[in-house]
Amino acid sequence: MNPFTFFDWLARWIVTGVFGLSLESRLGASLHFFFFDVPKVMTLLLVISFVVGTLQTWLQPENVRRLLGGKRTFLGNILAAGIGIFTPFCSCSAVPLFIGFLKGGVPLGVTFSYLIAAPMVNEVAMALLWGLFGFKVTAIYVAFGVTLAILGGIAIGLLRLEKWVEPFIWEIQTGSLDDGSPAMPLGQRIREGWRSSREIFGTVWPYIVGGIGVGAGIHGYVPQDLIVRWAGPQNPFAVPIAVIIGVPLYANVAGVLPITEALVGKGLPLGTVLSFTMAVTALSLPEMVILRRVLRPRLLTVFIAVMTAGIIGVGYLFNALMT
């Protein structure tokens, strides 16, 4: 039995019983989209963020810095990308930890693997993707996101671009991140997981509701032919166009993925809209402004170029695999 059957029934009852609308009408379809997705996504978000929040109690920043500081190319990149899954879902929240790792002596390429993975692949992204597209798409997206983070970090590390990091970072390498409690009882870890879940929920629910609202409008009212003509499977340049459009925008993954669902429902290839999602979350202008404080323009340009090429490649590969 589909665990979300109740939410579907509830949404249908609200649309037909409360509002007296047909599910086939534009407004009825939009409202069904909204009232089905909101409780479904919120439930998954609470559950997954609780699990990840509990696991985060074993990943205190100082312990992470020590773990990554002793690793070099490849193994360090793998660890950093994996750790990025369990840390802040917003790129502008991940950047301060990225700076702290650099100050603590973590290799540059390894820190970039963390920076790439943190905003793209995290508990919020997994909850939303699972709720909107199911387990298969979620697993493929996570695999691609982690792979992109690992390979992007390795590429930047092999280029040996440390000279393009602002000098003051290397001058204060003795800085330390906050210590965490090494012996937290299990009950306290569970309470901390619940606290983290409530905090994440309280932070992102407006973005989720807003994103689902926009997605509902697209689902019910935007002509399918118009969207498919602009970025459908017949346009070979749809993926890079989607990435170019996504870069100037700023929204965390909670706000953009419900819009992604609506675009897919209108006939856009999944890889194209997920490339748009990755561009919004991993190459946002606010993140680039913050990174400019610690990276010289050449290194920032290399990072943007590596990420853009990787995201476009993921989009085309995703499209090929999902056809």
C-alpha cells in the first residue's frame, strides 16, 4: 500500500467535497497538487531530518576537521562529499564551515568536495525528492550529486590552486572550530535529533509551501506546449539553458524542488529540471559573493566552470538514463 494514499484521498476530498471543484478543472488540479504535496513532503521532511539530526551528533565540526585534515586526494574527497550530506542544506550556511576547514588545514580540493555536496545532497533534498519522485530518482540524484562533488573536488585539488586562495586564510591556520561533546548519551542524541528536526522544519516550511504553491500554479495553468517547446526533449540545448537560468536565482532546495516536480509533470525531461535545481542550489550568486571573500577571482572562475560542466553533464546523463 502506498503510504501517501491517505494524503491523496484527503486532497481529493478537500477539492471535491469542500470546494466543490472537479479534479479535471485547472483550479481543481492545482489545489489537488497543493493539498497532496504539502502534508506528504512535510511528513517526510520531519522523519528524515530527525534521523539525520540524530546522526549529526556524531559529526561535530572539530571532529570533522580532524578527520578530513589527515586525508588527501580521493579518500578525503569521498569523506568530504559524504559528510556534506549531513551538514547545512543552504549553501550560504555551508560556506562558513568550508572556510573553517580551510583555516584548519584541510586540503583545498577536499573542502570543495564538501562545499559542492552540502547544498545539493542533504536530508531536505532527499526528503523532497523521495516524496515527489520516489526512491529510484532519489537514489540516482544522490549518487550523481555525490559523484559530482567527489570529481569536482579532485579536479580542483589536482590543479593545485592554493595560491589563488586569499592569503589571510593560510595565515590563521591555527584557528579551531567548536568542540563537541565526545560522550553524549543516546537519549540526548535522540532529543538533539528531534530538536534539529523541529529547527529545520521551522526554517524551511515557508519555502516548501511557497514552492509547492508555485508548482501548483504551473501544474494547473501553464500550457504544457509552451514549456516543452522551450526546454523539452526536442531541444538539444535545453540542459545548458536551464543551468544558465538557474545560476542568477537564489533558493534553497526546499523551495525549488516542488517547482521541479511541476515542470516534470508538464513534460520536461527530469535531467533538465534537476540540472536547473543543481544550478540554483550550488551556483547561487549569494554563495559566489561569500566565496569571493576567501577565493581570488581565478579560483572562483575555475570552481564555477567545473561545477557548470559537471551539472550539464549530469543533466544529459540523467536524461539518457531516465528515457
